[in-house]
Amino acid sequence: LSAVQQAWHGIVAGLADHNHAIPYLLEGGRPQHITGNVLTIGFRYRLHAEKVRAPAILDALIAACTARAGTPLRVETAVVSVEEFTALEALCRPPTGDAVADAALEVFGGRVLD
């Protein structure tokens, strides 16, 4: 799970090559948990969770997550509360290597762009 969480923003960006709309849908989702070989992605909004279930989008997402995890995965979606989404978002935020910047990101949210 942590490999997918840490790579989430890269996974999402990489899917733009497949379909330019996918990153916009996945921006509202974060890896929640893995049970067996099923990765559940928690979404803040039901509409995003439903649209990601479209076969073409889901197949691309499964392929990207499986490649990152190194093991075959299935993907399910769930709708989560604001609080849970905020916690999931923090887990997907890669550390910057700068303690002050990491603390600011923890307090204020956001992300560092390359």
C-alpha cells in the first residue's frame, strides 16, 4: 500500500497519456487500503468514484497500480468522509527532505511541484 500511496501523484500523472480526463477524476481519490489483492481507492465525491469504474478508466488504473505495486491488483472505489480523505491525502504526500517544508505541508496541505 505504501508503494502505491507514495507513487500516487506519479501514477495519476502517467495516466494522462492514456486519457486526459483520468487525472482530473483521480485527483479526488487516494489509495485507502489493500485487502488481499484488492486496492480500494477512497474518493471524496461519489461522482468521481462512479466515473472511475468505467471499464476503460478502470483497466488503465489497474495496470498502473499493478505495475507500481509489483503484484496483480484489482481496484475498487469507495466514498469517504472529508476527515478520512484528508488523512489519506497526507499519506500520499511525498516527503520533501526539508523538515520545515514537510511541517508546512502537514499543517497547510498542498504539494510541492517539480
